[in-house]
Amino acid sequence: MDTALRTPSTSIERVEAAHKLLTIKEAAAEMRICLSHAYELAHEYLNSGGTAGLLVLRFGTCMRVPRWALDVLITTGRVVRLADAAVATDGLHRAS
């Protein structure tokens, strides 16, 4: 049986499958890369205006990776841009 097509069988699997936003640590584990490299990719996304790296959403100092964007990156190698709106290039402040 193909595991990609099966439905989650345990309550833990159902909760994990329901998470739409992943931590950088969770995204790193899915990509099978070290945590520091995942953070480098996240900062690359923020500093490139969304053209390279790992798509992240910022909530104050907290960064989260949308599961769907990670799936696109893993399966196609494409970086997803959320919008053509201005993105802060310092990775810390909102664009004006």
C-alpha cells in the first residue's frame, strides 16, 4: 500500500497532518537538512524578497513555514512567492 495515499490512522498522525504551519525545525526534518541550514534558507527567502530560499511567514519574531509551500518546494524545487507586494529586505521589519 502506498503510504502517500493512506489516511492517518492514529490520533497523533491526524493532529500532525492537520498542522498547516510548521516550525523551522519541523520543516528541516521534512527536508532532511540540519536546522541551521533551514534557518539560512528562511533568511534567504526574507532577504531576497521571496525569490529564493524557504518560504516563511513572520509573526513577530516567530517564523512558520506553510505546509503547502514546503510540499511545492520538495516536489518541484520551486520557491513559492506569496505576492508581488514589497517584502522587507532586512528580514526583521515590514516593508513600508
